[in-house]
Amino acid sequence: MQGAIARVFVVVAAAILNHPLLFPQENTTLPEQDEALLARMREHEKRLELEQARLEQELLYAGTEQQDPGSEDGYGWYFWSALSLVIFFTIEVCRQDLADMEARYADDEDGFVEGGSISSKTLQLDKGVLNSFCERCIHTSAHENWRVREFVEGFADDLLESLRSVCDRETDMEVADFVGVGSMFESWRVSKPLMCDLIVPFAPPEPYSFQFHLWCSPSSDVPLDMQGCGRIKVTKVGENEDGCLCGSANLGEDMLCLLHSKNEKPRADYTPDDLLCSKNTPYLAKDQVMKWFQISVTKAWGRISHKYEFELTFRNLDATGALKVRFRSGKVVVMNIIPVVELDGTNAYFVSHFPSDSSTSSDTYWPLSFAVYERNLLKHLAKSLPENSCHLHCLQIITFLHNKQMGLTGRCALTNYHLKTTLLHLLLSKGSSSWGPESLEHRLRDMLGFLHRSLQEKRLCHALVGNSQVPPEVRVPETFHRAEPINLFRPLVLQRELYADTLRHFQEMLRNAPVLIQEYTPLLQNGDTHHRFNSMAQSE
């Protein structure tokens, strides 16, 4: 009996050892020219098959000599046979699972590997084509970008000065000088037409001021879905301190106010409409501000239009200050002049709208922009990067691919600001030496991998708010440094269809990336150059 059981285990072991999945083909590849070794292996395989057949015959012969199945030894035979089959079946199942895992891993090598990183098989980029794209397309546009910035800054100065002359200094909002922000002023804008973003701070007339209710303040009443926003309350300065009634009550001609001189005219109270507040509230309304600013810009342009030989129009009536300049030559320059409210003592601004923001949030909740701090962070980090570092080139290439993909499949939740946020996270987490010009291809895949993981998790944290990696030299206010991180992908959590469209957009962008870069690269394989990129870009 014991001999039969031993033979059963020998048969099972032989079957397992001869199973092709135990030693997959890819792990036993041999040189085709070694015929002698292959012949010996085939001979050894035949011997194993004959031995297995002999053992099976002996097992069958031993089975015919067993006692009656009802006896104790017969039941023992059935028990050991069943146990052998269970062991064999378990080994087979485990081995199949292992094979499936290896197959999935092989599939991931062809696509996204675990963790969302981008493999070389997913995104096949020719290093020479990438370098040619950057040198011929990005560097060529640097001089043009500088000329456009110079024109926009001069024109914006003239327009705002005219706007101040149109406004009533006693009753209208006071407009300060503009601040240049965004891709054009951070030197990574590549798309056509060239676009400049300018923010214009404004303040209420005396004796009024702004009070701010931030989402991260201890007593905040800002809803959870308004992270990164705040409300702006219009209050009267000194209302409780002076207690002066000369501007709101008729005291008679013989009465003299000791707080104000005889020649100083008392200021009358303004209605909420005069102060651009939401109806029946003391809170500043975005719609009211945009309407006021658009009317003021129109009047200001009417006063200086005779000085310029180009056409100025509003690109989008729903986005105040979205202007398009069209020259007689047909060249177009786009600018966004955005009214903002400066947060006291900081370089953070409440903006009426973001140029890429298509959402319609509440009229009294203003998103807070850290664009100036982000520009300062890029400048600070660039000081420690290698010469001719590839960080801006990575951002320019991905922005280019994203914009081209939107032209093919339409807009989605992904914006250029998300791409810049991705770059800032990687700049803060990776060593400075990793951003040399020779690392362009690797850092490009890192950015795409980081973005892919963020889309999978539906979470992309703000680069500055609640980020302990931000250097103190950037001087982010402590309130925001200690605040909870803001998830810029929160809309993707709440809207499944939007998330599906955005993920599909990203995956198609990856598939089209090599073709698009090759198509728009003006350097042919034979070394001749052409200007296909410039002509196609200008035609957009």
C-alpha cells in the first residue's frame, strides 16, 4: 500500500515538473544554433514521458490487487488518492493565478504600470525629435513672446489711465496698476494666439473698506465645496469710531462739525448697488464687478481708440476684460484684464474669474489666486536648477499636447493650471540635478505619470496651500501655509461623467502625443528645416 502511495506522489511530481507553466518559454530561451543541447533536452523529455507512462501502468496494476473497497485498507487507498488530487488541484490553481499576475504585469508594461507611472512603451518619444521640437518651436517663439509682452504692458498702462479718468474719483472704485501673471510672464506660453493675463486690483471709495471671510478661518461659514474661496464684505471705515452724523443728517447751516473742516464736503452713504454688492447683502458681487469693469473699459477705449491702428473687441461677454486685439496684418493678440481684490498685506488676490474657469460658483464667493507666489516660487527654484534646465520645456510640451487634444475632442476639466501645479509638485520633490537638459524625456514621463496618478485618485493638491515643502523664501502667508490642502480635482469626485471625459481626454492625449510632436516638429529626418509649425500655429 505504501509503495502505491509513493508511486502516486511520484506521478504527481513528474506531472508538475513537466508542466510548461512551471518553466515558461520566455525563461528558457536558448540559442537556436545549439542543436546538440536541444537534442539532449528532447531525449530527456521522452525519457520522462516513458517513465511517467510506466509509473501509471504500475499504479493501475497495484490498484487491481487492492483489497475490497469496503475494507479499512481500501478506504485508506481512496483517502490518499483524493488527497493527492486535492494537492495537485491546489498547485494548479495557484500556478494559474501566478500566470495571470504575470500576464497582467506584462500588459501593464505595455501601458500604465502600477502606480500610474508612464513607461517607455506607453509613450514612445524620440529624444532627437523632442529636442528639435523645443529648439525650433519653443525657442523661436521666445523673442515674439517678449515683443507681445512689451506691447500689452504699454497698452494696458494707457487703457487703465484712461479708465481712471472715466471713473468718478469720489464715488467709483479706485483702480490700481496691473500685475502680470500666468504663462506669458512665467515664460512657458507656446500656444497661438499669444495670450497675456493681467490682474488689476481695485478698492472701494472712502470711507469704505473690504473685510475678508476666508474658507480657512476658524469661524468660517464658507461651504466645503468652496475650498479656496472667500467672501468680501464692504464696511464703512470709522463708523463706530467717529460717530459723526454730518454726512447722514441735516444739522443746519449754523452747525459746525469739529471732525471735518469747513471746506471738506461730507461723504454721503452709498447704496449696495453703488458699492457693487449683491442684492440685499453687504457682500461684493462678482457679476456686479464684472459689469462695472466692462462698461468702464469700453468707455476708456472710446477715449484712446484714435491713437491706435488696430481693432479691439471683447472675446467673451461673460468674462470681463477678455480682449482681442486684431492688427491690420491679421495678427491677433489676446489679453485677459481681470479685476481683483488684494488680500490685506499679501500678494494673494480674490479674482472675479479665472480665464480657464467655466464653472459658475456663487456670486459672492471669490476664488483666491496665488499666481504671484507661484511665479516667485518658479523663480526661486530656477536659481538652483542646472543651466538650460528642462522644467519649462516639459510644461510647454504637455501644454501643447493638451491644447491640441482639446482641439480634437473638446474641452474637459483638465486645465493648464493643473499642468503647472503638477510641475511645481515635482520641482519641490525632485532634486535640482534631475532637471538637466539631457533629462527632458524622463521628466516629461514623470509629469505625465504624476498627472495620471492624480486623475486615478481624483486628487491634485494645491501647490502652495498646506504644502510644507514650499521654501520660506517664497513667503506664503502663514494662514495658508498651515491650512488644509485644497483638492483641485474635487469636481471630478462629484461629477462622474466629467471625470470619465477627462480621463478619456488624457488617455487619448498620450496615444496621440508622438504623432502630434512629430507632425509639428519643423526638422525633417534629412536635416532640412521647414516652417510647418509656424504656419499651422498661426492659422489656428
